[in-house]
Amino acid sequence: MSLHSIGIVYRKELTEALRDRRTLISTIIVPLLLFPVMIVGFASVASTLVDKAKEESPKVMILGGDDSPAVLGEVKKIEKIDIVPPTSDWKDQIVNKEVRAVVDIPHGFDSAIAQQQQETVKIYTYEGELKSGIAAGRIEKHLDEYRDTVVKDRLAAKNLPAAVLKPFEVKQQNVAPPEKVGGAAIGGLIGYMVILLCFTGAMYPAMDLTAGEKERGTMETILSSPVSRSDLVLGKFSLVLSASLATAALSVISMGVSFWAAQRFNALNFGNPNDPNTLHIQIGLSAVLSVFLMAIPIAVLFSAALLTISLFAKTYKEAQSYLTPMTFVVVIPAVAAMLPGVDLTPKLALVPILSVSLLCKELVASTYHWHYISIIFASTCVYAAAALFIAIKMFQRESVLFRS
Amino acid sequence: MIEARSLCKSFQDKKRGTIRAVDHVSFTCQPGQIYGLLGANGAGKTTTLRLLATILEPTDGTAILCGHDVIDEPEKVRANVGFLSTATALYPRLTAQEMVEYFGRLNGLDEPTLKKRLDAIFDRLDMNSFRDRRCDKLSTGMKQKTSIARTLVHDPPIMIFDEPTLGLDIMTARTITAFIRECRDAGKTVIFSTHIMSEVEKLCDTIGIIQSGKLLTEGTLEQLRAQHGEHDLEEIFVRVVAPHYVSEGTN
């Protein structure tokens, strides 16, 4: 093994990679553009849509209530709803989004209330539909208030204080520092993004440097030079690894900048930081650096594995068909870590990818469990070394290099 | 000098079982001479030359090139060999100069030597006009010249050509044959494979006829003519190969 020849191979592969559009797009353009577009673009579009929906007065139909002027009057008092006359095809109108909600007041409602019988007001909605939800929410809120006044009146009539119904209050209060709250909320997402981009960043160069080389007929050329096969594969591997880490680094930087910009311009509706109801995201530089550090062994693992798999392929296309399903192998454990309630255990710490993804979640929340960090770093290094060893062995095999 | 000693190479094929692509082939090529390996498609020419260039490893037997064994010192063997075939393409995204430089560096040339050799070769092959053009933008002739420059950059004592003129037009093919002669005149050991009789007649000092992985006969053109009582090389070839020939389809 000679560092000098590895360096020569690396420099040449770098020159070629920088001239390859596909590699440039996947390593530099995608990570730089993905986050700003995703975060700022999506969030601002979503918030304008929601704002617009809130401004509108959704159409609401009232069924019954002719004999109950009190409750009918309350419903008619609700702000920002547009009451339309009742029709018999109200169900179809909800489904066709012509009417957003229908309030069904049972017969004899007012007199039933006066006699202290329990009655039910039904609100028919289109579940999951935004404007229907807004309409129903407004109606429900107002009727809740009306109910409270009815209760108050009854209590007052019997000379009882309001505390009879509410002997004590229950209140939640957050004591975790803001960076830990933010970490729990988006830590999983950051780990997932870094892992996925380490993978996609390595994918195109790995295919280009192996299957691409076979396809272009340069494999035999390079094998006829005195460079040893292990130096050759290590040079290629270094380039794939650089691409993978560059993608991850650029994505983390671009994600940081996008979040900062989004908060700054309030595109995410984070509101003011003193309001306990809004999500206040604060991720420290040290957390980001430690996530990146954990990404190094996983990038080694991906680079070596992708290089080995695509070496089997004879053409770029064939390599693509091998690597595309691999994406799922990476995405599934990475997503699993984002599921609520999945936390690090000694067993999970040995599962490649999933362990790193779980750890990233903790790191972003500034939680440092050193024993887990060392187990996961060491185990990922072992997997990475094994993958690299297999890659070197595969490059020595004629049946792989000259598969026909 | 090249010495092939009972070289063997077999491949495993799922349908056909073990294939003996090269079967106990022995021959010697001397410096300042051209050895021509003549054979039909699938006769074992390419595999033999790949074994000599250490791109493949023999399953049995060995070969010694410039005193280095292909099994024990493959990197040293490659440092002494210039290998050119129709399958040795150029890196499309490198310029002609970068391509040749890359192989010079891999061959351990230091930068001043590399620059000197590069200038000399580019002048000699008249390549200065497309030095900085990317290889994927070169014409076939320019590509061929760049390939030649690539094999020559480390001034190897042994040149191996695997069907170097396959698929080339006459003018480009002539550049190659002229280049092969030059290599011989410069005292290099040259071996090349072909199935074109006229090339062999014009170029070769020694001819070896190969079929089904076996070297069937060997000698100078005169020796072969005397041995088989035929003047025409094609007739000699058919006479030697016919008893061993199995058409590719039935193999």
C-alpha cells in the first residue's frame, strides 16, 4: 500500500468527479437547495394556506332549532361563519365541499335544557379537511362557551360557587432547556437527513468509479498500469467518502442556515420565543459537530458498501438497479429512529444505521451518554472496516472485475 | 524479453463448466523482435496477452517479463509493459495531457521527468493541437494517438498489443502498424495479436498460431512455409487450425 499512489488515483478521480454533472448535482446542488426549498418554501406556503383558510368564512348549515331560539341565536352569533339555508342533500354538500359543516340541533332542545335533561348537538364534518375542521372548531368553541354560561347560571341559581365543578386545576409546564425541546422535536429529522445524504452523496460517485469505468472501457486501461489494486480501490474509496461527507456537511450547513432564516423571517410561525406554546428550536454548534463526527464512520460504511455492490455491475444502469433498493435498507432504520418512543438500548446500539440515527437524536438534544457513544462509534467503525475489507477483496477478483 | 512457461487459464462457466481459455502455452519473445499471435475469435489470444500484462492471473504455469514473474511481482511487470488494446479506452472527462500525465505518475515518474517525456511524446506524435482537449471530444485518430502516448510515457521495454487495429480505418490502422515497427526498431520486445493475415506477414519476426487455447505451431514465416509446403499464410493457418477448430456456436 502506498499513500503516494492512492493520492495520485484520488486526485485524478476528483478531477473527473468535478467535471461530472450527475455527481455535482447529487453532492453539491441537491443538499444546498433541498433545505431552503423544503423548509422556507414549504413552511411559508403551508402557513399562507392556513392563514387564508382562517380568514375565510366557511359555509355552515343549521338543521332544526326552529323551536329552540336560544341555542339558534347562539349559533348565529358565531363570527366568521356563513350560514346557509338547510337543504335535504346536506351530506352530499359536505362531501362536495359546498358546505363545510352542518350543525344538527335536536327537536325541543331549549326546553330540554330548561328541564335539565341532557341533549346532544351534532356537528357533521369532513374529517381531515382543513376548512371543515376550522368551521367545526369555531362552532364547537362557541357552544362550549354557551354551555359554560348555562352551567354558571344553574350554579348561581343554587347559590353554589364555580369551584364546585372544578375543585383543582392541572397544568403542564416545561422545564427542559429550549435546545433539548428543539432536539427532541427535530433531532430525529437531522440524524435521518445526515444519514440519507451521506448515502445519496456516495451513490453516484460509487457507480461512476466502478460500473461507469467498466462501461466506458477504462477498467482494463487502469488495470494495466503498475498501481496495485488495493491502492486503486483505496483511492476510489477516498473520493467516494469525500463526496459522501461533503454532501452531509453541505446539507447540515444549509439546514442550519435555512432554520435560522426561517425563524428570523417567521416563516415557520415559531412565534416569539417567550411564548411557551410555540416550538423554540435552538441547536448548538457542538451538537451539529458531534452529529457530523458520528456521520464519518457511517459514511465509510456506505462508501465501501456502495463501491462493492456497484463493482458487480457491468453498466451504470445495472448499478442503479442494484443501488435503488439499497436506499430502502438505509431509509427504514433511519426513519425507525424518528418514531416516538424508540430510544437507545444496548441491543439497538449494535444495529448499524439505526443506532447512529438514534444517537443523533440524543446528540442534537445535547444529551451525551458516553457509553452509548463509544459502543455505537466502535461498532459502526467495525462494520465500516469490514465493508472496506470486502471492497478491497472484490477488486482482486477477476470474476467481479471481468464479469460477463 | 518475454518468456511464457506453460501458461494456463481456465474460467468457470455455469452452463459450460470449466473452460480452458489458455492451455499450457509456452513461447519466448526476444527484444528487438515482433512476435505475432495469430488466431480466430475466441482462440485465446486476448486471455494470453492479459495474462502477460497481469490483468488476469494464470491458474497454472507462469511468465517472466524482464526478469519479473507475473505471479510474484505483478506491479513490477506492469511497470515494464505498455499495454494497448481496443478495450483500453481513455477517461472521457480528462484531457489528452491529463490522461498521459496520470499514467506517467502511476508509473512513478517524477514531475520534471514527466514533463520532459510528455513534451517529447506530444511533439513526436504531433499531438500539441489537442493537448488540452477532453478525450471524449477527440476523433478516433486522436484517441489512438493519446492511447499510444499513454503506453509510451514510462518508456517500457515490452509492448503488448491486443488486436490494436480492430475496427479502425486504414489510415488510423497504419499509424498503429508504423508505431509497432518503431517500437521494434527501438529495441523493445513486442508481442501482438491479430486475425488479419496481412498484418502478420508484414510485421512479424515470429508467428505463433493459437486455437482453443493451445499454441499449435510457431516459427518465422519462412519456417512455417517450409514446414507446411504452402506459400500463402492463410492456407497455412487453415491447415494448422482446421483439425482443432470448433465453431463458437457448438462450443
